[in-house]
Amino acid sequence: MSGGLELRGLCKRYGPVVALDGLSFEVGEGQVFGFVGANGAGKTTAMRIVLGVLEADRGEVFWRGEPVDAGARRRFGYMPEERGLYPKMRVGKQLVYFARLHGFSSGEAAEGTAKWMERLGVRERAGDRVEALSLGNQQRVQLAAALVHEPELLVLDEPFSGLDPVGVDDLSGVLLERSAEGVPVLFSSHQLELVERLCEAVAILDRGSLVAEGPVAELRSSGSRRLLRVVVRDEGTGESATEWEVGLAGVERADGSGGLLLLGEGADEQQVLDRARAAGRVEHFGIERRSLAEIFREAMDG
């Protein structure tokens, strides 16, 4: 891999508990990459190994084709899931401090602090202690701390936690801006619709093992079952005929489907169309791509 971040065969145990079992994936330059899994799947452990907070039992992390070292990690931006801020320290001074830790001069640190406080909507809180801020504003300050030194890689653990819809939009915009400038962005989140909207590719982790990985578009078009949405209206009443009889092998209704059918191996959508026409007037008939939430459920069940 000539650019970006690469994890190769990461293994980590805590006594009898396997946290990571040969985890490998790549995040390319300028790519927004989602890291998905249930609580305890190993996502935070993997991120901490990338940042050097933890050491892998086996495996390596590469940055732009070279084994990652302390010098490279100084150019990374990290946002932990737990608050990584000093609660009694003033916001502005804290951001300057973090920038100086990454090698910025005092002037550069002040400039970067002003830039990111303005961009993330906390400029007016520069003189406040972190503990006086709302959880959403603390999250904004924590993101500013990850960005203040203009990192070459962003690693963010549940960055959208505690944010209101406006905050989610602001943060989403920042991540897309950074990726457009060539910065790889790796972030974990339980908000799968958000991951699906923002990410070019994802990795799904289950109990330390990679169970699915790749471009979101490819994952959504793969799988053993197709999704077919059929909307039928009763000719007599004019109402939606939601309970029309399908009665075909390999075809079942999705829960809370709104007309969504699951087509198994060998199911023929033309036969479904014939049944739908027999039930009423067909107003919509089309194959739909799977959502990331369904891909996640399938990966967990598999």
C-alpha cells in the first residue's frame, strides 16, 4: 500500500479474552472509512493500537507504506470515546496546549485554536472551563483538539455521540472537508445510517474478527437475498393492499416492510409481479439495495 493507513494481522488478548484476531484492513488517502461492530467487538482496541496507546501481541500498523512510529503518530489526530479533556482547564488554553504538544509554535497553536473554535462553533466559549460546557459542546471541543494540529490522519471513536442534529451536520461537514483534502478518516459509530451516508468503505467487526469489509456500494449490492419493494393498491377501495398474498417459494415479507420483500436464491421477481397484479394496481415495483443495518445484522448472524 503506497498511501494511507493499513492494519495487518492485528492480534490482542486480555487474558482469556480475544480482543482482536488477525484484523486487517486499509484506509486510503482521502477516504472516509467506517468501523462498525457491537460493544466489545474490538474497535477501540484497534484504534488504540494505531495510536500507540496499546501494543499489539502480533501484527503491524503501516502509514503510507512504512511501519508506523512515534514521529508518524505525532501527525495523527485522535478523538477517544471517553472525554480526553481537562475539565477545569479553559477551552482556548487547552487547545493551544494540545497543539503545542504536537510541535506547533505558540503562534501556530493560537492560529489553529482560533480557526477550529470558529469552525466548530465554540469560539465564544474560549474562556470557559470544559466542565461548564454541555456534552455536545464538549464533543465539539474534543474534535477541535483532534484537528488543531492539522493532522494527516484522523482516528475518531464514536465522534457523533452526544451531538444534536446540527452538531452532527457540522461534524459531518468537517470530516468530508478533511477527506476532500486527502486526509484519511477512520471513525467508529453505532449510527449506521450516518456511516452509510458518509463512508466510502466500512469494516464490520465481531468479537475481534473481521466479518465484512469493503466499499459500501459493493456491500449493499451483494448478499444472498435481494430486496424488492412492491406497492399494490386495492382496485375496489383505493387503499394500499399491504397484506396481499405472495405465496411463492423463496419470497418473504420484511418486518415492518412497507411493501418490502426478501427474495432468496432462485426467486423470480416476474412471478412476484404476476401475483401483485392479481392483487390490485401495482404502483411501485423495483429492486432496492440493502441498507448497512441489514448488512450488519447479516454479518452478526453469519
